[in-house]
Amino acid sequence: MNRRLSSSLLAALALVALPYFATAQDFPNRVVKFVVPTSAGGATDAFARSLGVRLGQAWGQPVVIENRGGANQAIGSDYVSKAAPDGYTLLVSEASSFIMNPHLYKNLPYNWFTGFTPITGLVSFPWVVAVNAAVPANTFQELLALAKQKPGTLSYASFGNGSSAHIAVDYLKKITGTDILHVPYKGAAPGITDLLSGRISMMVVTPLLVEGHARAGKLRLLAATTAQRIPQLPDLPTVSESGVPGYVAGTWMAFMGPPGMARDLVAHINADTLKVLNDPVFREQSINKRWFQVIGGSPEEFTGYLKAEHQRWGELIKVSGVSVE
């Protein structure tokens, strides 16, 4: 290769690389869009809006939220997977998009791993087992005993077929030998309405939505599905402590971009996001009060977390027998 050709090739490569470096250095210089693959009003949507406000302040550019719900989060996730890798279209999603859906759907329009660029984990949701106050069980052990004595008479609400709550409870049923009727809802809110009315016996759900009702005597919290007790509820035992050793269930939120994002751009967004997650005021207002727990970490750490969770939930789904197709 002669010197002139070599210089031309280097110049061409520099021109190709320039937009990526400029994007990382100048990002953002216009509106950034956070896609939430669920309807407005849920926990993921609320957190995405809080995060968007704080990052918008840090970036000096507006962050808008676009809700693209449907198909168990697949519609919004697919939209981001096919977006330009410039950082201006990002995904704030619950774990189902990457962890449950790939095991449940044969024809997802995106690849759960190569179809995205991991930025960081955001927060995890602790869950509690809540029962209607009329259910004659004051402990989780008594609930299991009741389910075994009267198979098929208790019912539980989930956020929908194939949702994390559906898988978690059906897995619990299999390993405890219990028969509890599954009633799927389109989200947590309508399930809680029927739980309060007594049409549904129990629900596995974030304490954010049920702890106040429990204090009012309308519901009873029997156990937490977390590995350790929830700090705000130190007297509530875990399911693992209550006769099902090793049982852990719950979900979390991810911050992802389209595939092919430049490494320095990802690092930039990651660093700004971690500053927000670690800010004491943001933690108190948008994390602690909502019963969330911070995940955080580098893109590389979150990539490892994704792989481990994908494998873990694959095993849970296999044992649970949950199928949507």
C-alpha cells in the first residue's frame, strides 16, 4: 500500500469514527427519549419519569417518556432494539423484556442479548405475599397448609400470563405441592382491587401497592420473597425462612440502549445515571419511598447480571411449567 493510499484510508476511517466520538463528547445536544414498554401509571413508568427529570437537568436537555406497551413489553423493546445507536432512544424496562420473554416466546422480534446495549441495572422490586384479611392464615406456613387442605379453593392474581409474578407463584406451587388458581390481570392495579374485595385470595406484589392496605387491616402480609428481610419491614419473615428454603423471587428495571452504541457514549450515560441513583435526595424521594433497592454497576457488571438472571429464570420457568404459546 503506498503512502498516499494509506493516508486516504486513515482519513476515511477517521471520518467514519468521528460521529461516534462527537456523539459521546457532545451528548446530548437535543431531546432524549426514554421508551417504557408498558402503559403509563405503573411502577416502571413512574421511575422512568423521575430518572428522566434528573438526567434532563444534568444534561441540560429535555428527556421525554414514550409509552409503547403491549405483547408483554415486546413492542416497546423491539422499537428500541431497532433504533439508531446514538443514545437518543433508550429503554427503561422491567426484566420481562430480556429475562422471561426469551424463554416464553419462540418468535420474539428482537434478541434478548445482542439486540441491546446494556447501560446499567436501575432498581429491584422487593415482593411480599399479601392475602385478603378474610383468608384464615396468619403466617405463610398456615397459607401453605390451607392450600394443601383445600386444593383449588385459593386463588392468586398476577400481572398477566407469562409475567414474572405468574412464573414466581407457579414455581412456588410446584415445589410446595399446592394447587392455587391463577387469575391473570392486565397489570397489578386491577388485581389489587379484586384482592381488596375478596374476589382473589392472594397476590405476590411490591409492598408499595399493598403495605398501606395492610396497615389499615384490609390485607395481611405473610412473607417477603426476597433473600433477606425487607429493611422497612424487619418483622416480616421471608418465604425462605417460612418453610421454603432458598426461594427468592422479584423483578427489576434495566436501562438499555440499541445495539452498537459506542463504548464511550455508554460510559457517559452510565456515569450520569449512577450519579442520580446515588444522590441522597433522589434515593429518598424516588427509591426508598417506593420500596426499591438500587442495582447500579458498570455496563460490564450489568451484562454479567443479565446472563445470570436469564439462566436463573429459565430454570424457574421450566419447573413452573408456565407457557404462553
